[in-house]
Amino acid sequence: MLNEVKATVLIVDDQPANIHVLANLLSSEYRILTATRAEKALILAGREPAPDLILLDVLMPDMDGYELCYRLKEDARTRHIPVIFVTALDHDVNEEKGFNLGAADYISKPFNPAIVRARVRNHINYKLKADQLERISLQDSLTELPNRRHFDQTLAEEWSRLSRHVPSCLSLLMIDVDCFKSYNDHYGHGAGDVILRRVAQVLKGSIARPSDFVARYGGEEFVALLPDTDAQGARHVGECMVAAVRDLMIPHEYSGVSSCLTVSVGVATHAAPAPLPSAEALKQAADQALYRAKSHGRDRVME
């Protein structure tokens, strides 16, 4: 396919001649990044999109390949990238050390071009298939939004980040489709699926920043995570979501709230370094705010 995006290989070696040889072997099939120092390699590996494979020299002057591999595997952003050690060392103890650190394979110097290409191809294929399975496991099949598992992972990551960057804040919105059971009962489950997909799209369209996150939480409930957003900003996003769903003008004659489909939104915000015991407590606060929104007539935002 002409528009197929090439996988990316990061080659890390302090000897430019070795980089040149490997790049020449692989550049027709892959996008190549290079680094002659470990610190630069860490920077390149941590960028988005991340490399699909790292070819890593064992012997380097500033930080050896084993230490670099250890640091890559300790970082959540880079631990999923397969690492192939490139080495002239030919001892089982060195290979064992590398595999124990999480390396995927070894390539020996001097290079055998056929073996280099085959091993790189195999590990990239494994990586791309694993990435595809991971994407599927984190996506809600009906709405194509991130699913509950993906939300839980993202909340944990943002909560961890919140503790490292002070002052900062994190807002969480719980969003529920009002009177959804009666919609399903009277219009049918197929129609219910259709409106969930439509609601999902307008909720997603109500956020503007790449860091903002909307997911399907379960059933007719959705959730939004807004890093670096205070209570006022989160409430504004919630109001936009309520208005956007209302503007869909989806008839709901059995709502008890409105003649059209509506949603209720609960908002909770945590501003560090103020004490809050856990991310679960933030989630519970948003859920309680959602309960108040529904108790006060639905089709509204409450904190």
C-alpha cells in the first residue's frame, strides 16, 4: 500500500559506522532514528509516536546498553518497545543478563544481513500485532470510545502525575443519559445503541485538548477526565456536553425530563497539594455530584 506508514527502528550505537551499516540494511523497509548517546536515545524513545523497535549496542561510553535497557523497561512510556541488543560479546552470561532485563533478542557483530533483517522483521511484526490487540482491549466496541479499562489506566496515570506536579489540578466528569431504560423499552435496544453512539460522538466533540479524555464507563454512563482543568473550567465543559446532547434533538417521548434526549453531569475537581486520599475518592465525588444532578431534575451539571 502506497500510504502505509512505516514502522520505526531506533538504532543506538556510539560508533557511527555501525549505525550506517544497520541503517543501510533497514532503511528501505523502516523509518530510521539514530542516537550515539544513551540520553538522546531515552529522549527519542519517549517521544510520540514511540519507536517500534530499538537496536541497542551493549558497549557505550556514557551509559552501557544494559543500564539503558533497564531504564527503558522502568518507564511506562517505553517499556513496551522491544529491545534487540547488538553486541560482539559471545558469552551466555551476557545474553542471560540482557534477557533478564527484558531484552527481546540479540544480534551479533559482525552483522549477517539476512539475520538482521529477519529478526527485526519478526519482532516488529510481534510488536504491531500486540499493539493491535491492546487497542482492541482498550476500546468500547459499540461507541469506539475508550472503555472502562482504558479509563481506569488513564485515571491512575493522571493521578500519579498530579502528585509529581504541584500545584496542579484534575477534574473528572460522570455523564449519564437520562431515562435511558425507558428509551430502550419503548424504542428498542437497536435504537438505544444508535443514540449511545451519537451521544459518544458529541461528548468527544465537546473536548478540545489532546490531553482531555472521554470514555464509555458502562451502560449509558460516560466519563471525562480533564487534566489541568479547575472546577470552573470543568463545569464549562459539562455545560457544553449537556447543550450538545440537547442540540441533537433526539425525540424521547418517555423521558419525564424533556421531549428530547438529555444527559446529566456530575463534576469533581482535585487541586494538588490539597489532601485527597485516592483517585477512587475523586471518582466517588463525581458520582455523588451526578446523583445530585439527577435528584434535582436531570438535564444539568452539578458539582
